Amino acid sequence: MLKLFLPNQQVKSIYEVRPEDLLARGVKAIITDLDNTLVAWDQPDATPQLLEWFKVMRSHGIKVLIVSNNKEKRVSSFSTPVDIPYIFEARKPMGKAFRKAIKLLNVRKEETVVIGDQLLTDVFGGNRGGFYTILVIPVAQTDGFWTRINRRIERRLMDFFKRKGLIEWEERKQ
Ligand SMILES: [Mg+2]
């Protein structure tokens, strides 16, 4: 049961996710979280480095879709200028948005990775949906209100996984 909270892969940031590695594993699409995964939760726009990452993925034929639990205003004002499709108020870890995502992407779940910074929403939802999951260290050390509550539970899961030697690198706030 707890295994459902354990990511398949852990990286320090999305910039460690490279198209060559994805293509080698037959991955054609990325479902990614927005807040504290792509940019800090309180940063309105994409950074130049992120724009480059989108561009590189695109040039390798890898589709990117943002799936966020945040409100329409936040998600659309971030995604529209960078021309990345999105789903807002996704209610992760619920499965509906993930199913909608692969339909929009026109790929199978086996060809898709789910990237995010939270065990309770991104990783749990992705694993339950049968996706390959990648956990990133949160971009910012702060969180929005609801996330702060989730982090308390996450902290205990993290400690458990660390004791078991299943997660090594993370350095997170309390
Ligand atoms: Mg997040």
C-alpha cells in the first residue's frame, strides 16, 4: 500500500529529465505538475530555462501536458503564453484528470511519465493510474495553504522511505 507513494524515479529538478532517456524507454509524453515542479508556486511565469526545456522536449517529439490542482486562473495564465496544454482543478490523486490527460495527449499510459513534487497527489495519483512516476525536489521551500497540510503527512512517508533506504537525496523542509 505504501509502495503507491514511492516514485519510480527521483530527480533534483525537471532539468534532469532528458528527452534521450525518455525516448530510450519508449516515452512519448509527459504529464507534469505546475506549482513547485516547473516553477515556484508563487511565480507567475515560466523561466527562460523552462522555456528551453519545453523546446527541447518538443523538438524530440515528446508532448507535455500540465495537470494541476490549482485554479483555472493560475494554470491558464502560466500555460497559455508558453503554448502548453493544461488541465486545472485536476483533483489529483483522483484518476479522472490522468485519464483525460492521456486522451488529450493521444498516448497510452505506458508511454507517459508523471512528474511532480508531491507524494500525496502527483506520485500517488500517477502510480495508482499505472504511470511511471518521477518525483522532483520542490522548486521553492514554501507552499500554498493546502499543500502545507499535505506536506506534514508527506514528511512521515519520506522518513519511512528513508529508513528503508528507498529515498536518499531529498532535503525538504519540515
Ligand atoms: Mg506541486
